[in-house]
Amino acid sequence: MSKSVLIIEDNEQNRYLLTFLLEQNGYTVSSAADGARGIEAARASTPTLILLDIQLPTMDGYAVARALREHEALRETPIVAVTSYAMPGDRERAMEAGCTGYIEKPINPETFIAEIELVLTNDRREK
């Protein structure tokens, strides 16, 4: 199975770190710096997984997740919120918007890939 990940993240350093970790573990990575471009990229490539920052300019990650779920080809694609929003209720809000996973920033490079693979494994089990 091809492991392609789309990162929707406005912070260049975060995109670099996520890309580095994923590529070192065999993933093919593409990225978008804002929600609108992320939606367009997801529609064009139908990735295996989408990593979504919640705090994006012009269109927040919640709106992006809802928009992604409106597209038939992306309805079942795992979307993981990777966010600094860590207050009570933030995880639930991300899940209600259409995310299937939630990872708090700053990410732990030593556990990040295991967290991603757990989301993908759970997603395959549910189908």
C-alpha cells in the first residue's frame, strides 16, 4: 500500500519537521501552506492520510476538515489534527469537524510515527 501524506500546515518549520520524519519512515509527502490549497491538493491527489493544523490563516482547520469530508473521495481518508490547541474540548471539536485523530504540538519526534501508524491501523480495522 502506498503511504502518501498531505500536510496542511502554515508554519514552514513544522512542515519541514513533519516531512522529514515521515520521509525517513517511507512515506511520500506533499504539503500545502493554507486551507484552500490543502483542499485543492487533497482533491487532486487523494492521500492516504492528511495531517491538518487547526490554526491556519483565512480558513481554520475545522472548516478545512468539514470541506474535505464533503468530497466523496475524501470522506474516509484519515485526517489527524496536529495542533497546539490543547484546551479541554479542543480534541472533541476537531473530531466533530471530521478529524479521526489528534496530536498535540509540539510533537514528540520519538513517538510521532507510531502515533500516525496507530491512526492508520485503526482506520484499516474499522473498514
